Amino acid sequence: MINEDFSTRSKLQDTGRWYITRFVEAISRELAEGSSILDAGAGESVYKKYFNHCQYKAIDLAVGESRWNYENLDYVGPLHEMPIEDGVFDAVLCTQVLEHLEWPRESVQEMYRVLKPGGKLYMTVPMAHCEHQVPYDFFRYTSYGLRSICKHAGFEQIVIKPFGGLWVRWAYELPRALSIIPKTGIRNGQPNPAGIFLFPLKVVAFGMIRIMQSLCLFLDRFDKEKNDPFGWSCVAKKGGGS
């Protein structure tokens, strides 16, 4: 059972996760039948469903979210000291995990180690995000920082791409403005008078934000530099192999 299936969220509902899920879908189409893939920092293994044609394994330290179900994991342990033999996997998937690791360079070196020669690392990282899964939230990344980590781990053919540009980042950030309006508290049985009173305002603000998000996503095509996204995708290859 999965308690939080973020892969089903729409582009407006969760702009950031929508882009990441599309990245994962593209990876699943690229991998050949029977390929072995390790989901590093898998959480609830939400993306397992995209790899039914592969030999999918998942590892996580199982401390990020108390509400998540970690029973789908194949390994429980830190990514900088994975209890996995060398050269086992054709691919490693690591989505929105590196910011939660105290030892990111060592962890990426471990991902390199468990890959077969010629295997690929598929990774996403944030450049902009509020603190989350605290206290396990340590870093944010530029494209140069991400490239440095992968290069020093030994990876070759490192391709880093932005998830949109500044306008996509704004579309991603805008819904957070609603947090200034208190919740009604009705769902948890603790009514909040201020939240109930301001609820109509929240409904109006929600509609306005959706319109503004749509406009931002349209305007992003005019951002040619794409150097201020909410995050990055990275594909890197381990040397050797065919």
C-alpha cells in the first residue's frame, strides 16, 4: 500500500513532481526488458509501477516521512553505505533524495559502485524548495554542483537539464502563498474560527493562483537561459561496458 502517490498529481497541482514523474516515465521507456534498476531513496516505491518490465529493487533509510509505508523496500540502509555488492545494476534511479543526504558525494560514489560497467545514473535534485522532511534536509544544488559530484564519483557523459526555467519555478512556488490563510480545522475535528471565516477568501485565492500558474507555464517558453529552475535532471554513465 502507498499512502502518498504523488505520481498522479497534475501539472498545476504539483508542478515540480509532474516534471519529475515525466522524467521517470521517459527512463522506463528507455530501459530494456529485464534491466535491473535500483531506486535509491525510494520512500514508498511510488515509481515501481513504471518498471514492471524491469528487475526493480528499492533502498531507503526509512526515516523521511512518518506517514509513508516503507514495507515495499528491498534494502533498508544509508545510501553512503549501501548493503549491496559491486556492479549489480544496469541503472540507478534517485529522485529528489540528494538534498536529504548528509553525505551526498559518498552516496553518489556508492551509486557508481553498484552500477555495472556502462550502467547509468538517473537523478533529479532541487535548486529551490522549502525545508521539508526535517531534520533530514541538508542541501540544494546548482547544475555545477551536481556535475561536480557526479564527475568526482567517476561518471562520464554527464547530461544535466533544467526542469523549465524561472516561470516554471514560479508556477511551482505560487501555491505556497495559500499557507498564509489558516486551515478550517474541520477535517481533524478542531474547528478554527479564523480559518472558517477566511475560507471563502482562500477559495478565491486558489482560483487566482491556478490562473497565474497557467500563465507562468505559458510564459516559460520565452525564458531562453533556463538557469533559475526549481531543479535539475541528470543522466550520467559509468565507464566500460558496450
